[in-house]
Amino acid sequence: MDQPTDRLRYRVWQFLRALTARVSQEELEEAIYILTPEAQALFRRQAVQDQRHALAVYYTLRRAGHTNPQLLAAALLHDVGKAAARLPAWQRAVIVLLEHFAPRLLARLSRGEPRGWRRPFVIYARHSEVGARWAQEAGCSPLTVALIRRHQDRLASCQTEEEQLLAALQAADNLN
């Protein structure tokens, strides 16, 4: 996806996929068994398209041979903080387009308190921190919480186990 038109086409496809997202009971049961009951409730709090995305990230990691339950839990919950906003599809599309075409504008819109028309932008910008806090409250491990908190951070190196797992999570997230 080197060309801007390829990236735009991918984002349109991603948007349409989100509009038609479905999650079967079998998929849920297969994946979320690794979560505590409180974390399962947290997973279910996500919008269906976020559940679908989380499951896709989870399955991508599993296909790549990852079995670390803390990493897999982070895959299922990495975007759970977005549930604080309950963004409709059109607001998500605006954010994704701004992220791609006008990241500095998105950064400006994401500052301040999450009130009024800026609320979706601010919550989106802070969803990693919100999700990490919720995961901690739900009894997730410190490593899972750290992976959720850092899932959008730029990695400077891959020296530690946490950094290696974070790189795997980010790669799976970027594919989905």
C-alpha cells in the first residue's frame, strides 16, 4: 500500500466492512475465554465493529503462532477505550480520514476536554489510556494493560519482551 490511492481504497473498504460487521457467538466463545469475567464484559461493551476488529487482530496473532495469553488479551481489548465515545460510523470515518490526510489538524482537534463537538476527537486520542485503565480495573495483567496503553506508541527498539509483544500487536493491528 504505497500509493495514496491504495491507502484511500483500503480505508473505504475498511469503512464498508465496519458497517457490515458481525460477530458470531462461536467466535466470541472461542476467543474471550482467555479473559476474566470482568474483561469479557469489557470486551462486550465495544461496538460490534470494534469487536470484529479485535477478533481479527486476535486471529492474526494466533495464525502467526502467538500463544501468549497476555498478548492475546491485549489484542481483544486494545481499542476498548473507544467505547467511551460510542462513535457513529460517520464520525469514525472523519477521524480516519483526518488521521490519514490531516494528522496535524486531528491532533489540534484532539486537545482539551472531551466536550461538545470535539468529544469524539479527544476520546479517540485518549482511547489507549482509557482502555488501559478499564483493563486494569477488570483484572487484566500488568503486561496486558501496558500493551493496551502503548498500542499506538512508536517503538524505538524491540529489546524487551514487552516491546517484542507490542511490535507483534501493532503489526496485527495494522493488518486489520
